[in-house]
Amino acid sequence: MENDNLTLLPKELSTFQKLESLYLNGNKFTKFPQELENLEKLKYIEFYDNPLILNEYKPNGNMVIKF
């Protein structure tokens, strides 16, 4: 899901309960998508090249987020 000019995540993404990594580089996210909190297996997320403004999201201790 890189370089797709996304500002929101597709609703279907919440059904991918076994998802462990997600690459959202080169999109237009301005806030951390709260929907990702429900993906319990998700451990690694990349947000390079997004105009991201961090909201008060605190990832669980097993998650790595790179901006």
C-alpha cells in the first residue's frame, strides 16, 4: 500500500488479523490510523514520506513504527 496517495485505510484491512507488517510509505496520512490498534499481530509499520502528525497513539510494546 505504498505510493497510493491514501489518506485513510481501506475498511477491509481490519479483517487481516494475521498481518504482521505494513508499509504505508509515500501516502498522505496526517494522523496515525487508529484502526491499526485492532490488528493484534501487527509488529512493524513504515510511514516514510507521509505528512504525518503524531496524535496521541501509544503502540503496544511489541510494535515498531518508523517515520
